[in-house]
Amino acid sequence: MLKIRLKYLSIFLALISLLSFLNILYSYYFNLYLNLNTYFYTLLISGVFAIIFFKLKSGKNRPNLFEKILTILFGYIFIPLILSVPFYFSIYNLTFLNALFESVSGFTSTGFSIFINIKQIDQSLIMWRSTIQWIGGLYFLFSIIFLIDIYDESLKRSLTNFISLNNSEVIKQSVKIFILYFSLTFFIFITCEIIGLRTFDSFNLALTLISSGGFLPFNDISIVLNTDLKKIIFSALMLISFFSIFFIYNLILFKNRDKNFFYEDYNLLLYVIILVLVFLLFFGYNNDFINLIFSIFSSISNIGISLNNEFNNLQFIFLLLVIIGGSFFSTSSGLRFIKIYSLIKFSLNQILSFSKPRNIFMNRLLFSKTNFEMNEINKYFLSIIIFIISLVVLTSLVAFSGIDFEQCLKISILTLMNTVNSSIYGIDDFDFQNINFFTKYSLIVFMIVGRIELLTLLLIIKKYLFKN
């Protein structure tokens, strides 16, 4: 019988308790009493469940793959319920559905919001919105380690030389992730302080950027990023969630690292350079190139925020960049650049092998000595098929609300790629508060679907629908 590993989830519930306590201290220090009681409720509920989950016996046997998948899925359902408590009991009279929508959007690092005017929200609740993104980003990174067995060998090698991770190796990598995640958050915060942003804004933006989220502590980011230098530095900070979280760590310890630890980031770096050069060549004729670079980096990192500069002729390209996504071991979403690049190269090699049968074509990525296997290509292809099916289903569901097809398609893409709606996609004024309950529940489900590895859906379907 499959069991959910509740002890794993107790770690994040304990972290929620700690962050609730910090929010209580912040509220007392700055005399923000409007929503103070809500954080006490969250502290109590998350603390009680953390203790219960930790004490419950989950079995001595090592969890199998399907137990791990069910655990992660349960976490994406249960943890947002806890995180929604401050929204539901706040002074803003949110319905349960709106509170849940906001918390799922934050926890999945999507950034859709039912709040129209951020200035009217209490500062402590703004900080809570940013906090749940940070927790969600960390949960996602830990989930990659927890589900490492479903991924292909080439991507595993960018993390470790071990074929399979035992408990000690999982703990080691998890601790490393937490330290790197916290350190990079602090680095972003300090950088925002240096360029002259308010401490409150710097803190919230640091939590947003590291988690590849979309919640902002203000309505318009153009107000604080009012110089070209600030825009350039902020654009560079967005790339932190695009590259692997281990990238800087591996660079520092380069002498002890095999080149396989870098191959994905090298390919991503080349991808970014080519993108910048192409846009510079074809669209660098006006004075908005810095804003254009900002939009490019925001899209490839799946953050999605914009400077309210409209590039109507480039909306489709930006959506494509969102779909491609970033690094495997990052908080960004998307189908992943390496997967798409591998599929394209494999397809070209197959075509060339028919035209030149005497030649041998190697299915190898740049900066890597390892060939990718056919079973890996099958996984990549199935991920794309599942994405297309999910996109068709969600677009159809949203269309029932009477929303025009173009908006339905854009919202569906951004939902599955966990990217916030903004002016660079021509959909910044979408009203999430007044859409019907069916559409909200559909978006909630598919925000979670987009955050988990799409391959896990196939494994669940195979397990329960095709048992033979």
C-alpha cells in the first residue's frame, strides 16, 4: 500500500511556523496590528501539523517512486491550505477560494493575484505574499532531489556523480540547496540595497527573484527601477533563478568538479548570448533596448514582470521564451532548454542519417562528453506531448468563462509555465478576482500541474490507469 511521507512535509510546515513567527515580530515592531491575529493562527496550525506529521510513522522501508510523487503532490495541495490562512482571516474579507488562489499562486511561484491595488494591502500581508513564494521555490528544489530517480542520467550528472542518491546523499544535497538558496536570497537583497531600493522593497524583491515568482510589493516596478543602471542590474539578478542553483557553487569548487557539472549552464549561457545578439541585431534600433533586455530575461527566467513597455510585435516570442524556460536545477519553470535543444539535435541527426547514411552523427550536447540515450529522448518528447494536452484542456476550460480565445491561450501558457501575467504578454489587466469559481479552480489545478515535473503525470496515469 502506498503511503505519503508526512515526515518530509513536516520540515516545510516547521519552516512556515518559523516564518509566521518572524512576521509576528515584524508586525509588532512596526505597529502593524490589522492582520496580526492571522499569523498567530498560521503559527499554531502549521506548528501542530508539523509535530503530528513528524511523529506519525511512515514506515521503515525506503519510499518507492510513486510514494514520493504522491508526497510531493499532497504537499502542493496541503501546504497552500496552511499558507492561505492569513489571506482568509485578513481584514480584506476574502472568500476561501480567493485566499486559496492567492496562496497556490504564490507557492507555485506563478504570481497571479486577486489583489488589484497592492498599495491598499497591509505591509505584513505583502511580506507574507513574498514569503510563500520563497517557501514554494525551496519546496520545488527539494522536490527535485526527492524525485531524482525519475530524471534522466545526464541531468543527474549535473548534480552528482552518484547513480542513485541514498539517504545521506539526499540530506547532503538538501542542506547544500538550503544554504545556497538562502545565500543567493541574501545576495539579491544586498544588491537591491546597493542600487538604492527601499529595504522593504529589497527584501520582498529578493524573495520574488530567487523563487522565480511574480508577486511585487507595489503596483508598478518602473517607479523604483527609474534609471538604466538599476534596470540592467535588476535584469542580471533575474538570471539567478534561470541558471542552476549549483552553478556558482560549482564554479568556486571548479578544481573538484567534472565538466559534466557545467554542461547545462554552459549551454544556457550560450543561449542567452545568442538571444541578446539576435534581439540587438533586429530590434536594437530604438532607445528601448534596455527595457527589451529586461523583458527577455524576465521571460526566460519565468518571472514575467515587466516595466510596462509594450512590445506588441514580440508578445509571441516572449511566450515562446517562457515555454522554453531555464535550468533543470533552478526555480524557473518551462519545458527546459536542454530538453528542447536535445530533441531538436536528435531530430536533425535522424534526418541527416537518412541523407548521409555512411556518416555517424553523435547525439551529444555542447560542452558535454556524454551522449543522451533514446529513453531520454522519449521522456523529453512525452513531456512536450503532456504540455500540449494540458494546454488544450486548460484553454478549453478557461474559454467556458466567456474569455476571448487569445487571452485564454496566453493565460493557459502562463499558468502551466508558472509565469505572472504582465504587459509584455499583453495581458497585464486580466481580472482574476472576478472570474467564476470554475475557472479559478481550473487555474489552481493547472498551476500545480505546471510546477511538478510533467513526466510525473505520465507515471501516475501509467500506475493507476494502465496497471498491466
